[in-house]
Amino acid sequence: TTMFDQQVTFLYTADLTRSAAFYGETLGLPLALDQGACQIFRTSRDGFIGVCQCAEGTNVRPDGIIVTLVSADVDGWYERLTAQGVTIEAPPSENEKFNIYQFFLRVPDGYQLEIQRFQDPDWPAPA
């Protein structure tokens, strides 16, 4: 087969407790595996985000990385996160160039998180 079974995006954090609380409590993602210095959260059946404590003296470098979480309920996520006091860069909007509906926020370590819905009928539906 030419496809992988699962996908994990690992992000470094300066404060594992703070980041784990964001993914586990604010976003409500279930903890799939606690590796001590890394906490891996399930984003979908076969998708995961891992947050790992970076080594002492190492800087977190979030520029150039966007983590995208795909959901049919973009507006619901916007309402849920703003109700929890999460700062959203702008309300959900249509992006005609890519035929998506989206909004962006920054996670505690500065990574850009996008929550979007693909509107292109050619996008594969979740398994």
C-alpha cells in the first residue's frame, strides 16, 4: 500500500503543562499516550498532535508551521473557543482561492492553528 496508517504532528513547547491543558482541556482532545516529556492527543480516528517539552535553552520556533484541524462544524468550534476566552485572529470566513471555510488562532506556544472545512466536493470524506 502507498498510504500510511496514522499521522502525528509533533510540536515543541516551552511549557508542557500549559500546552497539554490547551489541547486536552480547551480543545477537549483525548490524550492518546503520555510519554512523559511528550503528550500525544487524538485529533481524529487516525490523526494525532504530540506536544513535547523542548530541551532547556532551546527556543520554540512556530514560524512557518500551520496545524490544520478539519471539521464540518467550523462555526461551532469558533463559538466554543471564543466562549472559553481563546483569542481568534478573525471570525470564520470563506477563502475563495482554496474553496474552504476557515479561521485561525495561535496556540500557547505561538503555532498557528487553523480550523477549516473543505468545500471542494473532491476532498475525501472522513473514513
